[in-house]
Amino acid sequence: KLDLVLDFDAIVDGRMAERSKPEPDIFLQTSEKLQTNPGECVVIEDSASGIAAAKAAEMKCVSFGQDGPIKTADLHIKDWTLANFEKLNALF
């Protein structure tokens, strides 16, 4: 509806992955499409299974949302007004 498709370098959704989260397939497929090493990627997730999938893919991950941090995430962002590029960049 927002016509943002051209703003993304790659789009992958759960129907395109062989196995669903908490398996890492969707994130590994995305890094492959982007021709990027998984260790150079950051996943922003709002679920424990998504965080587990990102960790299984050996990617950095940020838990997002009002419910509080997911313990295994590398960073937590409560809402986008509190997002900080320096904190994201520091993950690497």
C-alpha cells in the first residue's frame, strides 16, 4: 500500500524459506540475496523465535517493542524514537 518495494535491495518472506523460525533459513536467504556475510547483518525482531533464528544465522539482533528486551538479543529498542545508529553500529 505504501509502494516501498523499490526502496529495498531484497525482500524475503516466510513463504520463501524452506523452514520457519526459529530456524535461520529466512535470514540466511536474505543475506545471500544481498551478497552479504551473515556476520555483517543486523536483524530487528519482536519475537523470541525470530531472535533465536537470527542468532542461529550468526547475525546480530535487536529486540524491538514495548514488551521489553528479549534476553538473548544484542540490543533492545523500545520504539523508533529511541533508535540510535551509534548503538547499532557498536554491535560490530
